[in-house]
Amino acid sequence: METWKHASGDWTDGFIRIPRWSDPRRVEWERVFVALCEREFLKPGQRFEPVAVPTAEAAVVPKNGIVNYDRYFLYKAMLEAGEPVPPIVVERYGDLFYIPDGNHRTYAARAAGVKTLRGLAIRASG
């Protein structure tokens, strides 16, 4: 895909569409995104805690490499334009962050020179 912009002004890779940060629809889009992540990654008794995740190779361990290059280049274009990408899901083990969801965003951030990403850390409730 040559452009990462949909005719509506949304960001797209041809499969997903993400409203621009300044678009009021982005708040609802992020709420739905987080709800889907909760259903996919949280077990009973767990919750998400917002966290800033460093993108340095020594700090994070992505679950996979780059599987979908369209998605990778979409996130890279967003970051280079100053747009935040959706938060990544992480589990913290000491000083390391394991990433069950967010490998494309992490690799794109590294390529774009972004030092931290918004993350959702899985924590025990209580």
C-alpha cells in the first residue's frame, strides 16, 4: 500500500482503521481496543495498569518478529508523523517487559527512534 491514510483521514493498512489522535472517535476506538485486550489477555483476578514501556532491545522481549509488514509500516508512519499508536500489552519480569501483544508497534517504534510506548501492564487485582 502506498499511503497509510484512508480517504476519511484515518490511518489504515488496508485491514484496520485507526482514527487520528485529534479525531473525537479515537477515544471510543481506544476504549474498544482496551476492552478487546482485556478479554484476550487478562485472567480472573487481573487488571491492566498503564505504564511507559522502553523500546530498547535490552528492555523488551516481543513474542514474535515482524509478521505483517503492512501493519509494521502503518505504525512506523504513524509514529514518524507524531501520532501515538495503540498501547502495547506487557508482562513485567524484573527489568524486562515481555510483550504478548505489540510486537509490530515495538519494532516500528525502534525504527522511528521512539524511546517509549504506552503500555498496559498485566497486574494482579487487589
